[in-house]
Amino acid sequence: MADTMNVLLAGFGGQGILFTGKVMVYGALTEGKELSWLPSYGPEMRGGTCNCSVVISDEAIGSPLVTNPDVLIAMNRPSLEKFMGSVVPGGTILVDSSTVDIKVERTDVTVYYVPATNLADKNGLKGLANIILLGKLFKEKQFISRESLDKGLAKCIPAKKAEMLEFNKKALEIGMEQ
């Protein structure tokens, strides 16, 4: 992993954007990384726009706000349109191609189109498109170990929803196969 990875996750409220960011930082925490998690959402909450800045680093973090991400995960068209121009040259964009009907026209970034929502629905994992995209990010960037990622999931899933852990792990696997 690079010393620091700046990630911007963006979509509609209710798509699991903040949850995905939490899984990443709790996983990184188990490895002793420096990290920050900064949610941002419109006043509408569920259904409104939502994004989350995540910074994972081996060094102290100067600012928790990610304005020029190394990685953008876009789960809806408005988020892709708003943030794709801010990704650093050489950066990575992951797009849920089930919910985003446009292509990234930049040639200086790597783009992965993953039909995450369709994959989730097809595999009985409705609502886990976010974790499928996280699995794809993990496959491409290996920002923490798989064990740490699983620990992050376990930490973020509340005890009353413990049965969801296996579904989330399956979603990660599907993402890693993309």
C-alpha cells in the first residue's frame, strides 16, 4: 500500500456509504494505521446525497477532508458527475454501473465499472452493493489484510444483526471476483 490512501465514497443516503467507510477504518485500526472517517450528507438524509471521506495512512493525517481522492467510489450518477474531476491523476474510480448510466471520460485514471446493485440483487444480497464495491477496492488496492477487513466488518455489524456478517463476507467475495 502507498503510505496514504485518500478515499471518497459517494452516493445516496441509505446505500451504505458511511457504513462502508466505517468498515475500512475499523479494519485499518486493527493494523495500527492512522485513519480518519468524515461523513457528509445533505439535509434530506436517507435518499439525499451522502459522501464519506476516509483516509488510511502510515503517518499522521493532516486533514480528514478528502478533496482530491486517490480513490472514488461512486454509487450514483450525481456523485460521479460531482467528484470524478477531483480524483488525482493516476487515481482510481469505482462505479456501480447498475445505477450509473454514464462513463468516465478521463484517460488519466483507472476506472472499474462493477454492476454492484445487480450483483447484490442476483445473489440475494439486496442492499450490499456497497460491500461488493469494497471487495473490488480491496482486490485492486490491498489497503489492509483480508483478516483485518473481516474484523472491520465484524466490528461494524451490530450484535442484533450478527447473521448479516456472512452475507457481507459473501458480498466482499463477489466484489473480489470482479
